[in-house]
Amino acid sequence: MQKKVVHTRISDETYDKLSKDAKKRRVTISNLVRNIVEDSLDLSSEVFNLVDEKLRKKLHREDAILGYQSITLNKDTVCDFCGKDVSKGSSINLAFLENSAKKLTVCDNCKKKQEAEA
Ligand SMILES: [Zn+2]
């Protein structure tokens, strides 16, 4: 396997720490740095995947619409999906979410789109 060489500047303080740590572990500074970098990349990709999964689940939860109820508006509002104005007296769909008491206002067009995607 061909190896790449990475040059980087570090402070005297960091160099001293690395040097002491390398002596303690009986490895070269280069080996120590390589191990630290590899461990750190492994760890950050694991953390990244965990966070990613959490975020996906959260989004999925928030996206899960349990059902709709059509109501007649008593005041002007906007569709929570497309931002279109919907005026008093016309009907809009209230979306009930599966895991939240929050309700979204959804215009007919967006409701159709949501239904097509689900
Ligand atoms: Zn809409």
C-alpha cells in the first residue's frame, strides 16, 4: 500500500506533549500521530453515524402525519408546507402528527403531494 506523507505545523507545546507521550509508549512521534489520527477518524465517523441516525429518526418522526382533518378557517393563515396564503372562510387541512401535539396547516395541493409520497 502506498503511503502519503502529511506535513503539519504544531506548537512547541504540542510537540513536547507528543514527544513525552511517544517516549512513554516507546513509539516514534510519527507512529503516535498516525495512531491518534486513525483513532480519531474512526471515532468521529462512528459518532457521525450515530448522530445521523438519531437525526433521521427524529425527522422521520416529525414527518409522520397520522391523519388530516379539514376545517373552515376563521382567520387568514399560511400552509406550513408551501407558505401559500389561505384566507378566512376557505378550508384547510389540519395535519395531526403521530408523536407530537403540534398540528400543521396543509393546503389541498400539499396534502395531495404528501399523500402521493407516503
Ligand atoms: Zn401548501
